Amino acid sequence: MRLQKYMAHCGVAPRRKCEEIIKQGRVRVNGETVIEPGMIVDPEKDSVIVDGKPIFPETRQIYILLNKPRGYIVTAKDTHGRPTVLSLIGRQPVRVYPVGRLDMNSEGLLILTNDGELALRLTHPRYGIEKEYYVVVSAHPSGKQVQMLTNGVDIGDSVATAHRVVVLWQNENGTAFKVTLKEGKKRQIRRMFQVIGCPVRILRRIRIANLTLGSLKPGEWRYLSNKEIDEIKRLTGVKQC
């Protein structure tokens, strides 16, 4: 098993984040520091230590749906002392981590889990999992500007494309949209709307695959039901036991 996959299976972080941890020199295998992802490890024989602590496969998987409020960081720790989303869910029987991104000023649906394979499939663009957002901008874009979002816009380091954009309402203060993505670049929606001259005022994720916020208020969370877990694994192609 590749090292980063084993780390994700142990609940360290999603697989792509585990690759970053390896490159930072924070992982030792059988006493030797490893800085390149891809090393093959044998869970039965090899000793893997991350940040000075040995890791072991998680025997219990947990899936949490959180309605993230504004003002919280989507990370396990923050060096600036800002509140993180983990502070909202309290102590859990196993270590969980947030899946994907929502910046500090954004809100809405966030999944936290220790299932590394599901986390990878929810976030990697090649799996094409839909994420839906409610977006309010302080502008009145033309039809041509809106069309640019689905055609693809250059956001500086890449070209970003919305899968679907629907205008919900418009008044003197701005315009509201429902935006669906199948990719997840950093601050993608804010950057895309900035390119077309429409600063984002409200950004709320309202759906990931089959999961919606339902009646959850900001700051509230719940465990996914077995039915929801089975369905999201089916949609993402995760092998079920």
C-alpha cells in the first residue's frame, strides 16, 4: 500500500494532504524520514510515525455532516489561534478531519470523516462529484458574463469552470445564483465571480452529492445515517464491505 494511502486509512488526513505532510518531512518509516510520496509500506511489518506519533489503521469509520458558520477555519489546527471547525463537533471516538475547502468567510455543508478513500473521491476532480452553492453577488451581471462561468474563466493559476449556473433572483442590491461545481480549486467561486466583476457577498454550500443541510442551523452537526453513507459510497464508487 502506498504510504499516503496508508496514512489516510489511519485517519491522519485526506490522501492529498498526506502527500503534503510527507513532503514536509514529518513522516518516518522504520526510523527513516521519508519526503517523497509513493513509498510502499506493509501495514503488518512497517512502523510509520507522523509528527513523532505512531499511526495505526482506524477500525471505526465516522461520517459527520456540519453546517459550518462564518468565522471558522476548515483545518485541524490554526497557527493564528482562530477557531476551527473541529471545535464545533466536540470530542469524537476517533480522529476525523474536514473534507474539502470552505474559506473562513464561507458557510454551509461540510463533511468530516476518517474515511480517506471517500474523502479522496469527494474532492478529486476526476470523480466529478457535484457540489452545489448558494451565491449572492453585489452586482447585476449580464447573460454573457454568466455564460463565461460555464465556458471557463482564467483565475490566474488555472482555468475554472462551473458545471451549472442558475439565476435565482435579482434586486437593487445584487443577484443570487445556484452554482454547481464538479471541481474544487482554492476559493474557486469567489475568484470566478471576481473575474467577471461581481464580488461575492454570501457563499454557502448547500449540497455535496446526495447530502444537503436539511434543518441544520449554522454550527449544528449530525452523524450521517447508514442509508446516506451507503448512497454516497455508491455515488463515489467506494467499495462497500
